Amino acid sequence: MKFDANTLQVLKNFSSINKNIMFKTGNVIRTISDTKSVMAKSTIKQEIPKSFGIYDLSRFLGTLTLFNEAELDIQDSVVEIKEGNNKFKYALSDASLIMVAPDRDIALPDPEIEFVLTQEALNQVMKALSVSQLPHIAVTGDGTTIYLQAIDAEGKTHDAYSVEVGSTSANFRMVFRADNIKLIPGNYNVQISAKGLSHFTGTNVEYWIAVESSSTYQG
């Protein structure tokens, strides 16, 4: 089995959500954060022939860079990474040491908010977060327009950067921790439930991200 460039991009992204991962038989890979506030799923082109656990995904991906086109042979206690005469035996981890993501998708309860988030809009807000050192991202509605914002939801500063992303007849402010928004570049269909959960659907990846308790929805 060989991971292609798209799969490697997904895995690099997943390593920022949780450092370990359980690969399961099939072509779907999943991860979940230690706090269970973020879950992600991707359908890949490769078929994983046997389930195996990796404790440090970043280290594993770094090991793959030792090879131009790494072939993975999954064994009972190791993955043998090889190319030509070069080999690396990478020790597998027991499932008990890994935060294993559930096999089922999360059912989003009655999403009241829906919009398309473009890569350009997300990039602008993420840049504003970095420049202004703000800790939260908010999706807000003023009864007419939906905005994606970089803010401090705790009110320590009233700095705010806004990008228009859609329209609405409701009033709301749905708050996310900025460090929970770790998306692969691309456009996303976004659904948010006032009950505290969101769903970001991209081309070949999905994220379920918890909404902070300070969020408000007035309808």
C-alpha cells in the first residue's frame, strides 16, 4: 500500500488534531481530539488492508519522507516501510494507548445556520487571528448577513475582523476556539446547530466541531 499526496495532506492535518491515530480496514480514516471537541473523517483512494495504530502520527509521516515512494507492509507489530533495498521497521501502538475516533458519523441536530465558507474567507480570518492574536472565531448573524469573525469572545479586547459569508434572517453568535479550526485548504459547506455542534463538509474531508457555551442564538 502507498499513500498518495492527498492522503498524506489529510494525515498531516489530522496530526494537528490528535497526535495519534488508529487506521482501520477500508478507505475511511478518522481522528478525534483529546477533548472530543473536534472529530474529522476523510475517504481516501487507498484501501487499508489491516487495522493498525500509530502513536505519534507526525513522527510516522516524517519517517515516510525518508523514501520517495514508500510502500507500506502492515504486519502484526510493525509497519515495514520500504523502497527498493531500503527498509524501515516502524513499531505499531496498541489501541489502548490511542484516542480512537468512533466509527459512526455525528448526527447534527437541526442545523439552524448554513452557508458556504470559501478558502479565501477562511484565509483572511485566520490571518487576522494571527496578526491580532485573537483567540476565537465566531459565526454571527445580524438578521440580514452572516459574518465570519476573528474576535475575543471573553471581551478582553473589542478588536474584531469580519468577512461576509452569507445571508440570514436570524440573530446569533456561534463561537469557536480558534485552535479547533484546523481545516485543510478548500471550500466548505457549513452547518451549525444552536445545540452546540457544527459540521464542515469539504471535497473529501469532514469536520465536526463543538461550539463554545458562550454562543447565543435568538432566531
